[in-house]
Amino acid sequence: MPSFRSMFGSIFGKAKKNPQNLKFFKLLNGYIPTVSNTTNSEAYYNYLFRACLRAIATHVAKADIKHIRYVGGDTIPQDSDIANILSGQPNPFMNSTEFIFKLATNLLIHNNAFVYIKQDEKGNIQGFYPLNSSFVTYMESSETGMDDTGNLFVKFNFRGGQEVIAPFEQIIHVKRDYFESDLMGSYNDNALYPLLQLTNTVHNGIINAVANGPANIRGALHFQGTLKTADLIAKRDEILGKFFDLQNNSGIIFTDSQTGEFKPFENKAILLDAAQMEIIEEQVFGYFNLNKNIVFSNYTEVQFDGFYNSVVAPILKQFSEAFTYKVFTARERGYGNRIIFTSNKLAHVSDATKSQMCQYAAPLGIFTQNELRELFGLAPMPGGERRVESLNFVNVDVKDEYQLTMAKGTTQPSNNETQPKEAVPSEASPGNSEQA
């Protein structure tokens, strides 16, 4: 069990000497190569936006992370240290599901997600850490002994005041809405703020309407005669103390000649109707490429298939490519090594659809027995990794040879044939029996 001094120390270890002569990495479009994550977080605390973020991140986090190799057209799973780290516990603070959920949430909120690859002195990977810092800046160095282009670094400034500068090779950067900056995803602020302000206004209006119910009585007290201002204030405070408090849930007060005549103000809360509320919700759902049924887990197979293909699958593809190109060298990728984020979208279809799929796909040898059992929520069985295939199908590479062999076989008389073929009665010609 490792001992933890602090999370910062556990991740980045002892303080290392930072590269000298650091300066901003120059971008083509003139933008400063930095991104601030201090303003985007407001969306996370809005109930409607949180529901959208959770719906996407939850389904993305169902993915399995695998190390595979493409060899001769075959996909071969690898039982490597990288596979064991990513599929089990990417770092000591979170499991694989939590790791993917946090990474996806950072990407959706900030349109940028960063992962620090922790390595030992020999360069062996020890863990993957999603970073959620206040500021991220791309820097370059031109120290003596380096090439003319310098080395690229990424500086992270955290809310606690810590700062770390890591080589770009140890940082996985995934981005969305990739347009303005040459390196960073665009902010959500400009597009989200009007919707965020609108939903917050509606939400607060509902809260105020409930709070300003019967217990919140508004009106004017009229007294006969002329009173000094000080006396009016004293009368007001006296009546407020007696009748206008949280204990008065009835919405009724009693007046007499001393308390004065009470004339209530008409106070109607202005609330949006159902159609207007639905339009606002649809705008928020549309921003995240969602619909109401996905957010509230009331979707059909067709709806989920559309959501998976348009939202979940693109994110998983981004993760797969980003991790592959940072975990493996060009030489290792040349040998077919890949990191893939793969999710079983068939888990969301009905049992009837699963049965039809098994009827047509199982004879083709697409599934192992354990994969078929998993579709129906059954535990794997010993020997269930066997892949069976119907003999009614032939390998396309040998089909001509197979057909020629079969054709030659039919021209040879079988052991049961005791007379020439011409003497066999034909059902198509009834007269042949008399001729025989």
C-alpha cells in the first residue's frame, strides 16, 4: 500500500528542475497558447446541463480499455502491463470507470481534456492521471544542446497554487470544437452563456414563486388621520413582527382600527408555460446532441443507436487515437499496437433483438459462446471462449477449389448405384417407368 504525502506529490513526485528559457509556443493564428478552465465550470452546477453531462459521461464510461495488436489482419488482445493499468486502475485514486467518466466530463465542459502519463526513471508507464487545472499553457524551450525548434512543454497551474511543467510527450490532450486555436478546443462560454442564463432565470423564477406564496403577503396599511413618519415605521414593524413571518402559512392577517386597513397588492409570479419550457430544454439538449429520452433514460433501441453513433462512438474514437499515439512509439505502432476504447452497445437492445441477432450472426462465427452469454446477462463458463461456425459457409479464398472438388465428386458413381443413370425412372417424365 503506497503512502501518500499529498496528491500533488504522489502524482508528480519530487520537484524537478524546470527547463530554462521557456517562452510561449508560437501559434499560426496569433492566439496565446493557453486555456483557462476557471469560467467553464459554471455549466456543471446547472441542473439541466449536469443531466446532459451525466448522460453522456455515464455511457462513455462503460467502455473497456484494451491493448490490441493487428497482425496479418487479425486483432489480437494483449495481456500487457499497459492493458492491466488502463483496464483496472489507471492510477491509485480511481478505477477505470471513474477515470473515463472524469476524462469525458472534462472534455464536455472545457472542450479540452488532459492526461498526465507518469513514468519511472526508465520510461516505464506507472499510471495515467486526468488533470483539471486552472490554466494550461503550451511552452517551448531553446536551451543549449536542443535543436533549433526547441522542445515543447505543457505548464499546468492548479487552484492550490502549485505549478508543474511536463514534456509534451507525457501529456495526452483531447479536444472538441477545434477551430480558433491551433492547439486548444474553443471555449463553451459564448455559446453556452445565453442558455445558461436563461435556464438559471427560469429555475430561480420557480423558486421565488414558491417562496413568495401565502406566507409572503404584500400590500398597504392605511391609517385614519395623520401620523408622523416615525409612528408609521413603528406601526409597520409592529405588524410585521406579529403577522408577517414564516409561521404565518395561512396568508391571512387580522386588522382593526388600531392596525389600520390592509389593502393587498396583486402579486402574480410570471412563469413559462410547458411549451416554452420544452423549447428551452430542447435548446440545451441540442447543444449536446441529445434528446429528452436519452437524458431521462427513456429511450428506444433506435434512439440509443443514434445517440451511440453520433455522440459516444466519436468520443471513444478520439480517446483511442490520443492514447495510442502517446503510449506507443512509431516503431511500436508499426507492429500493430493500439489502445482502443470499446463499448458494448448491444447491451441496450431488447432480448428479442438479441435473439434475432444471434440467430443470424452466431452461425458466422462472429461471437464466442461467452460473448453470447454476456449478451443475456449470463456469467461466462469454462471453455466458453470457443468460436463456433456453421459448416454451411465456405472460405471465399478456397471456394473455387471447393466447388471443383464437389463437381468432380458428383461425376463418380456411388456404391449404391447398380445400373446406368439412364435406367433410373424420372419423376419429370411419367412414361419413363413403362420404358424401363
